[in-house]
Amino acid sequence: MLNLKADLNPYFRELSETQLERILEITKEYNCKNGDLVYLQGEFCQNLIIVNSGSFLYRKKDQDVVIEEGVLLEGQFYDFESILVNSVTSCSLEAISEASLLVIDILGLKRLSRKKPIIPSLIKLQLPEKEAEIWTDTVLKREKVKKELHYKISRSFLWVLKKVLPYAVAIGLLILLSSFFIKDPSFKKVYTIYFICCLLGTALYYLNSKLIFIELDRTIVSKKSFNIFNVTKEHISIPIEKIEAVRSIYTSRLSRILNIGDISIDSPVEKLYLKGVYNPNKIVDDLNKYRNHRVNIDKAIDLSSFKYLLCKQNSKFIIENQIERDEHQIFAFRKSIIFFLIRSIPSLFVFISSTMFLYLLFEKAVILYLNLPVLFVVLWNFIDWSNDKYAFEGDKIIDIEKKPFLGKEKRIEADIKSIQSIKKEQKNIFQVLFNYGDIEISTISGKITYPSITNPDRVIDNLYLIKQYYYSKEESKNKLLRQEEFLNYTKYYQELNK
């Protein structure tokens, strides 16, 4: 049972019952047995750890030599400074009795400090001076969002006016001309209704244009669009290393005067194009600077942080060391159950209607035999739906489609590093409401299509995380190889000079 009482955890002494409940919302309890190794030294961690009960042994090593060792008792923090400042543990943690830990999400604490700053401030009062300074710098201070890590490009309001104004003026002139021929005092109300319609139409068009934008987030450039008129969603993303050119285009002299143009981002497979962007030249310069300095901006993600991000992405609160440390990760998913139900609707309709009709002519047993073909079609659709499996296994993208019973099996594999672009489509209101859609992955060898996938956004995010992990792993391996080559050349040079 979670325990935040002041007798065991003096840091929460000044908090009221309501404030303690807010802390409990971002807190989990982790029970340990004697001998459990809870954290390794150098492990990625974004949780504040407090000993809730029992005792733990912490041990800090330097090249297999123990340089610091001690015991943590109830109410003490584990590796407070290193976790808050660097998000990495500086020592290992091992349970030496039946014990439990309170695990507080640091990201949740930062969100809480923005909504209810009084709660982290009261906790700070109970901390020692050094820890209080770290707490202020990491939890209470609002982080500035780095523009180069998250960049959003959307359409300008002037572009919307440029599109809407000619139609509004033309219709207004028609109404004005009509007023000369129609001598009706109530005709003035038409102007009022027309003016209101113009405002509403412009607002809707502007809102719809704002839902179409290009977004740059670390290693991905995406174009996201949502059409409120026909309720469709589209998401096209390109890895930033696959971009060949970024261009700004002015379509007319008026566009140059208003400084409104188009942005084109070209890759070997897809082309992201967005109209009506304000000051496109500056945006192109910013994007090109980001591309040129990508190595300095984008830090390699290690294995533990990669797995942590995947757990956060899937809305699971998991302590990092609980995740298996093997690299052969499998993320499997399948078509939405809605896809099977839609395919089975005609068969079910035939089954129900034929049953009602045959009930008047035959006995129940005969009706069942006559409906066997219809039931067989439903069974075929279900097995066909369950046989189609899609997965990310290790550094491979896998697409398995198998026909029911003894039908043919089709298996497609592609290297995850060969991804050129990813496209997601939700083509109608049902796909948007039930959150499923088609994913098309373009690789060097061809295209892989995942139809009617549940929660396609999460699948795409997981895919890019896995891709980034293997990219970072390959970069680290190449770096080590270059270091070894340099050492070999140095040794060879020294031998020649002897």
C-alpha cells in the first residue's frame, strides 16, 4: 500500500490530504525481495525513487572497483542528484530485505509544478540546502522548449483571406446587383445573413487550414492534415536524413509583396508540400540549418532510454530495469476488429434474413444446415483476419498474410534502416472515430502496406523509436571501429619510427 505519511516521508510533511492525492496520482509502488537488483549503475531513469519500507544497498564502482557503498533506509532518496540532473543512475541499488520503493514520475512532477506550483514548493522546504537547489533548477523552473527540436509550420491567415476574399466579393456584388431589380424592404436582411455566413465560412476555412501543417520533431519531418469537411486524416513522415532538398516557392508578385509562399520538402519517395506559409525563406534557412547540425542536436538514444520511451509511448508505467535487456524486441499488431465486423456484415445480414424467411417453411435443424455456407463465410473472414500479422522484430519490418486453413502464406521482410517514408491514412469518419487506418511504409526495395491497423499513430511512433535506436547503435559501432583503426595506425606509425 502506498505510504506518503509524514512519519516515514518527512518531505510530504507540509502537504494537505488533497495535495497528497495529487502526488499519489503520479506515484507507483514497486515491491522487492531480498537480493533483487533494482537498478544498475549508468541506467537511464526519469523517476524519483524513495525507500518506502525495508532497506537497500547502493554501490558505486569505477572500473569494477567499489568506491562508495552504503545502506538506504525508510524515507531516504536513491541517487537524488544524478537522476534529477542527468536522468542516469550513478550507482546500483539492491534490496537487502523485503522492501518497497515509491516511484514518482519526474515528468509528472514538472507538469504538476506548472498547474499547482505550491506542492513542489512545499516539498522543497523539507529538503537540505544542496538538494533544494537541485529541486528548484530541475522541477520548479519551467523548461524552455528548444525551437530546433520541435518546429511547426502552418498556413498564414493572409493566405486564407487571399483565397476567400475574391469569392466573398463576387457573391456580394451579385447580391448588390440583385437588390436593384428586387424592390423588397426585407431584402436588407440578406446582407446581414450574408455577412454572418462570410465570417463563419472564413473561420471554418482558417480552422481547417490550421489543421494542415508540417512538423519537425528531432529526426522526423511530418505533414499532418485533418479535413473537418469530409472527416479524413493523413500523416506523411520522412526521416530527416532522407531529405534531398528544401525549397521556398512564390507563386505570384502579390505573394512576394505579402511574403507568403509555399514550402517544398523533397525526398526520393515522398514530397511534402505546404501552401500559404508566411516568410518561407526564413523557414527554409531554419530547416537547412537543422539538417546541417543534426549530429550536434540529436543525441544517440541508448538501449535503456529507448525502452523507457517505448513504455511511455504505450502508456505503461514501468521501472526501466523490469524490461528485458535483450535487443530482439518484437512489437506485434494486427488489423482492427472493426475491419472484421465490416466484412462480416453482409454475411450476418444474409444469415438473419434467411433464418427469418426459412423459419416459416422448415424446421430448426434444416434451417441450420441451409445456413452452413453463410456461417462458413463468417468463419473464413475471422480466420483470415486473425492470420494476418504485422510486427517489428529486431531491425526488421515483417508483414505476414496467410489465407485460412491450408491457404498460401505471404511473408515480406525489410530492413528498418531502409525506410524512406511512412504514410498514414484514415479515409472516412468511421476510421477516425474508431482510431484505425492504413499505414504505407516506403523502403528502398518497395512498399509495405499495413491495412486497417488499430491506433496507427502509436505504431508509427514506435517504429521511429526502434529505427532511431538501431541508427544510434550503428553510429556507436562505427565510432568504435574508427577509434580502433586510429589506434592501429598509431601503433603502426610508432613501429616504423623505431
